[in-house]
Amino acid sequence: MPSDITRFTHSGMSWSDVADAGELNAVLDRGGSERVNLLMHSANLYGAKKALAFGSKQGRKKGLVLDFGCGVARTVRFFGEKGWAVIGTEISSEMLYGARKFGLPKRSLLAVTDGVCIPLRDQSVDMVWVVVC
Ligand SMILES: C[S@@+](CC[C@H](N)C(=O)[O-])C[C@H]1O[C@@H](n2cnc3c(N)ncnc32)[C@H](O)[C@@H]1O
């Protein structure tokens, strides 16, 4: 894997550089207050809840969700708590190190990718969740 794959920046730093900033600061506003990050976090989780409710209304059963660019896995944990199996993909192995530190749900798997390929068979995922900037 090319060494510059994590060049995508967050406040002018690579994602790998900010991975140890804390569960929310690593992936939201690194220099932001706890209040602002909690607000963003809750807005994200509200969106994820809405996505699950929408899927459920459409008759979709709990299955496998792909969390593309999962960072330190805050939404991997959310979907896991809701009973979904989750695979989180990331270009930064440092983010996944952080993810393991914060804990992972039982039916979850993390994978470092090249940022393009998804290591899954076609049509093997029931939902894709992406919060990447
Ligand atoms: C704003 S953070 C969000 C992390 C996570 N989705 C969340 O909501 O907590 C963006 C993350 O996307 C990852 N990322 C950026 N481009 C990616 C790509 N092409 N493939 C996989 N991960 C990517 C970064 O390394 C970073 O961890």
C-alpha cells in the first residue's frame, strides 16, 4: 500500500496523525470543544437511527452494514449495539488501532483498505454507511 494513502487531511494533518486524539476529536473537530463534538456525534447518530428506521420500514432485516471510512469505529459500535454485523474499512491503520482501543462489538470486523477497493463479494452488504470528509 502506498505510504501516502492517508494524506487526506483533517485540520491540515493526515488522518493517521490525529488518530490518537480521542474517540470524537480524532474524527470530528480535533481542536473542538467536547460540547461541539458531542453535538456533531449526536447528529450523526440521529442520522444513523433514521437510516435504520427507514430500512426497517422498507422491510429490511438486520444484516451486514459496511461502515466505509470508519475511523475509530464510533458508528461500528452504534450499529453493533443495534444488532447489526459490521465491517469497518479504513485507509489509516492508526485509526483502526484506536478503534480496537475503544472496543468493538462482537459481530464486527475491521479492515485496512487502499481507500478504493472494498474487500467483500458483490451484493454481500445490506447497508453502506459513510461519514468521510
Ligand atoms: C471524518 S473521519 C470519520 C470517521 C468515521 N466515519 C466516523 O464517522 O466516526 C473520516 C475517516 O475516513 C477515512 N477515510 C478517508 N478516505 C477514505 C477512503 N477512501 N477509504 C477508507 N477510509 C477513508 C479517514 O482515514 C478518517 O478516519
